[in-house]
Amino acid sequence: MSGAGAVGGNTVKERADIALNNDFLRKAVRFTTERLRTGKEKAAEDHGNWDDWRERGRQIRLHTIAHLDYYLNLFVNNARANGVHVHFAETAADAVKISLDIAKHVEAKSVVKSKSMVTEELHLNTALESIGVEAIETDLGEYIIQLAGQTPSHIIIPAIHLNRYQIADLLSADAGETLEPDTQILAGFVRRKLRERFLEADIGMTGCNFAIAETGSMVLFENEGNARMVTTVPKTQITLMGMERIIPSFADLEVMATLLPRSATGQKLTVYMSAISGPRREADADGPDEMHIIIVDNGRSLQLGDPEFQELLNCIRCGACLNACPVYRHIGGHAYGGTYSGPIGAVLTPALKKNVAEWDDIANASSLCGACYEACPVKIPLHEMLVYLRRRKLESGRGDKLEALGMKGFAAVMKNSKRFKAVLKIGQLGQKLVVRDGGIRTKVGPLKGWNTYRVAPSLPKESFREKWPTMEAEIRSGLQEMDPAMKLRMEAIVKERGTGKGGHGGHGS
């Protein structure tokens, strides 16, 4: 990974350390995620009954994924009836091969692309370039990071980690002249340049926000209008679609069209929502002559039937969990090391890769605070899934040996009150060497990671257990004695119940 804002390193911790020392990255990510998060909260509040809408969205996704085979078959049959060529790709390699075969068949020289995380997942741009086909990103953020030689660091805003001065430098180099760091000037340059590329391109390539089973339609949400150009100007269209993107009907799309824009950017509606139901008809003024949809598995089916991870397929790719996550807001997306970042990436990447060893550390990149669940428009319990991943890591024998030893020691101390008191006393005495102004600031051993960014609290001189006898005596002394008549009445009731005479006994309802 190269270019401005890129984060190197072999582990999440190493990449996070690099990101934390990049002031430009941290300020840019913090500023934009805060704006997106507050925008989403206001949009949800203005809409009203937000939790009811979230629950409706969750039920739609749960139902669809539970019957995914039925709805996929229905979608495929209807899409083919509309004149669409539908392909199935079990692996990333299969999806890439199908795409390249189509490009070779139409003798393509260039492809214009609207924003698609699936094509990023497949590294499709590199594959196209390997056979001499130029791939041009037409989403503004994607175009910028393509110039930077980077991958997206956010699901919705790919260049979130760059500020306008860094973007101006990239676009100035592309333009061959100095462009002012003004958003209108920079966007205007890209718009003018891409217009010619739309007209020249042989293939238009898109992702898919939702696929409507009842009509065989593919739906795109966007704010720039580039996806409409991609799907109407080139003669051939290829859509890469994750197999879980299905929803049953256009009535269900109404719910998703309410949840997605508000959760992603705080908008009431996305600027452009396009439903495409096949190639150009005879009476149509524009549109592709040939349309292909490639339905991609690439590890998604591994989650089907898994009670801990099937809900992962409910995700509608809004990015709200990233904006809410305190870890992502500090380290950005590249520190996660994969196509998908933030809480969804920390679960999805190991899940798609079948939790292979290279992704073991990513599940630890979370505070487990649950902010991701609260932000998710379809209530995916990502914080619980992160715990499941950590458990599976230990069960597979890839846990940290020192951590395991520490937990055994902790268990031995906590299950014996005498040991607990002894260790507490040792800690209270030993900390005198390092406590300053009520806190521990030394960066030694296990305290190094914590105290690099904060101060560890010192142990109190007297523990709660030691204080309790005195506290209990004070509490009891302050309690008022029960009225004697009331006390006698209560004793009589208890005695009557003990003999079985007081009302119905036995089985509860």
C-alpha cells in the first residue's frame, strides 16, 4: 500500500501505531466521522420511530437470508427473463475469470466503474490491467484513492483519511497544473476529465446495493450521478453482486431506502436511486446492449446456518458502525488491513476468510462497547460476534500463551478469598514505587500499552471488601425498625404460607 495516508505494518497493532502517529489522518477521520455520526443521529430523530424502522429492516433481512436460496432463484429467473446474463461465482478467482472473459469477448480497452466494494474485495482493477484493460473509478472518492495507489478506508467515503490539501496535491499532479484546495474546483476538474472517459469506455461496471427478487431488478444508491453514466453510456454493463444483496420486493426497498441514506450520510434520501431491470429495449434512448450480473459467494455461504454469524449477511453496507466505533475513529480504515474496515470489517474479513491465522488479530481491534450495534440500522450484534471470534481463536489453539497463563493466574486468585486478599495487599504495597499524584504512569510490561495513551488508576488504600463491615454497620444503624403491628402481621403471613394454607400453592403458570 503506497501513497499519502497509507498505513503499513504486518499486524493490526503495528498499523494502528502508525496511524496514531499520523496527525493528518487522525484529524481527517475524526472530523468526517463526527459529521456523519451526528448527521445520522439527527436524521433518525427527525424521522421518528427509528427503532421501529430498524426492527422492520432487521426482520426483512432475517427473513431474506433464512430463505436465500428461494429468493436468489426467483431473482435469477426474473433477471434472465429481462434479458440479463446471470453468472454464479463461488470464489473470488471465479468472479475475476468471468469478468475478464466478458472483457475479452467484447474486446474492451477501458472500463468505467461506479463505487463497488465487491470489486475491491476481488482486486478486479489489477486483474483488468493485467490483460491490458484500463479500469477507471468514477466515484470522486474512489478516483482520488486510485490516483494515490490506495484502497478505500471507509465503506461509504473511500478517501475519508485524506484532507483537501492532500487531495489537491494528488489532483494537481493528475492535471499537470496547480489546483486550489477548493472542493468545487477539485470536483469540477474530475467531472470534466471523466466525461470523456464515459464516452470512450467499452464496459460500465457497478456494484449492487439491493437486488429485487420479484422483478429481477438491480438497485443502485449514489449521490454523484456517475453510476447512471456508467449504466447508460457503455454498450456492455457488468454488475458484481454479493449473493446476500437480495430483498424480496419493492415494498421492502422502501424500508431500505429509508434506513440506508440516513444511516450512511444523514440524508433523508440518496440523490440518485436507480432500478435497472435489464439491457436497453428497442424503444429505449440509452442503456447497454448487453448486461451481465455476476453473483459472488466468496465465503458468504460459509455463514449460512451458523447461529453466531448468519446475521452478518444482514449488513446493508451503510458504514454507520465505522462512524460510531471509537477504535475506527482513531486509527482509520487502512489499519484493519483488509477491504472492509471498522467493526463490520473486523468480523466480515475473518468470516469470509474462514478465520485463517493471518486475520486472528483483527477481532481484538475493538473495545466491545456496543456502539456499532446501537448504530446499525438492521441491529447486527457485531460486538457479540467479535467475542465469538475471540473464543474460536482460543478453541483453535491460536491464543496468546502469556494471556492464557495470566488468565489461569487470575482464576487461581479470584476463586480463593485468602489469595485474593494477599495479592491485593502485595499490590497496595508494591504500587508505592510507581504511583505519582494518584496514578500509575510507568510504561513497563503489561502497563506499557495502556499508559502510552492514558494513566492507570492506583489501587485504593482500603478495598471495598475491607470497607464493607463499617459501611454495613452504618447502613443498619440508619434503618428504621419496622412498626411492631406490621411486623406481627408479616410474621403471621409467612407462617401461614409455610403451612400451605394461604391461597394456591404448587405450580406456577
